Amino acid sequence: MWLNEGFAKWMEFVGTNKIHPEWDLYQQFIVQRWLAVMQDDAVSFSHPVNMQLTRNEELTSIFDTITYSKGSSLLRMMSNFMSNETFNKGVTRYLERHLYSTAKQTDLWRALGEQMSVDNIQLPNNTTLDTIMNTWTNQMGYPYVQVIRDYTTGSVTVTQHQFLFDSEAQSPQSPYKYVWYIPLQFKSSSALSSNLVWFNQPQMNVTMDINLQSYQWVLANPNLSGFFRTNYDVQNWKMIIEQLNSDHEKLTVIERAGLLDDAFNLARASKNRIKARVN
């Protein structure tokens, strides 16, 4: 279901943006779809994008924001980490291969993965696109990434957890144990973007390829490329706020929207103290 409806919703924005780029449709997508569905997917009774239905009457229950908005958001995320050109070529390969027939999400993963191989876009060793994307479509919810810096050594530690508004709620068991393959990038005041790092464990030490000084802020997930929230240590939040106060255009419109949305919703979920985050 999501392959049809999620694609239709994403192409609604892609097609209109092609005709009217002055409308800033991709910015509108973030507000109308991406950030909005994060609200719906942060509860323990959400459901995976890829639902296995056993009865006809179950069909109507999945015509919801998870299918439409999260499905289209995951397509945007894939386009971001493999490049828009590779994504478009892979989708063309997928559509031509399954013309006038039915298809499953594994067929899409296969076509996109083949195109990534042709375009020499590397995935982690012994990992397929199927392995990566199944963690996003076959389990409900999404993660938040906690970024902790050591300002003496320069090291950065990241952890991932399922984001739920109610921290005491119990989500259904997942074969992936609510750990995702996260496409992680960073941005700083002196560098627009780092290389992509795949984060697929509860905790990891990150070695960044950008020169980051202790007095510089770091932003994970620039331009909201991946479908997750980010949280930081207090010092880094303070430096981000100082940047917003002195020259907010150093961060894009989408990045500023994401920071505000993350700050308030992390506070709502008791993951941070709002006074330390937003002036």
C-alpha cells in the first residue's frame, strides 16, 4: 500500500516543485508531512509503514498519515543519501521492470540497490539496501539521536533510542529491537557537511572528517536529510542558539524548523530542559 500512496504523495511535491520552484514545495513538505507525521509516529500504538494484512477489513485502517506522510518521508530520505539522480534512475528501473504488474517493497530495494551499485555509491560492508530500509519500514516509530561531545579530546559519541512522548509506554516487540540504520551527517559553523556515516547500533563513537573546534557548534542531520530527531549536550545547544541569535541564515530554513521542532518535542517527552535550549 505505501509503495503506491507514499510515492504518490512524494511525487505531488516533486512534480509541483518542478513547475513552480518559487513555491518552495520542499520546505512545505517538511512542515506539512515530515514534521507532522513525527507527531503521529511517536506513540506506542503506531504501526509500521509496511503492514502485513490478513483480513480485508484491515485495509481501511492503513489509509493514514503513516502510509502517506511517513512513506513519502522515507522516499525523501533515500533520495538524500543515495543522491536524487541515482534515486530517479533506480525508480525508473523499478517501474520499467514491473510495468503492468504488482510489486513489493523488496522489488524497489533491489532496483535502487542495483542503481547504487552502477553509480558506485557504497553501503556498509555486507549490507544491502534491503537490510537498511527494512529497519525503517518494518518496525513502527523512529529514533532520536543523542550527540554528546567531549570538548577536551574532540570526540563525539552518538546514541539512538526510539522516540516516544510517553517514556513509560511499551511498544510491541520488534525484530530490529528499535535500532535503525541511520544515515548520519554533520554540519558545523566552518563546514557545510561531513561524509555520510551509517549508524546502526545503540551507541557509537564518531570520527568526523570536518575540522571541528571546541568553540564551534555541530549540527547533526543537516537539512533534515534523515527521518529522526536530534538532541545535544547543553554546551552545543547554547552555541547553536548563539548562532541563531547572531546570524540565523547560517542555518537553512529547514534546519531552523527542525531545531525548533526537536527542542519543543524533546522537552514534551522529558528528554531535555526547554529553558536550556530556546530563548
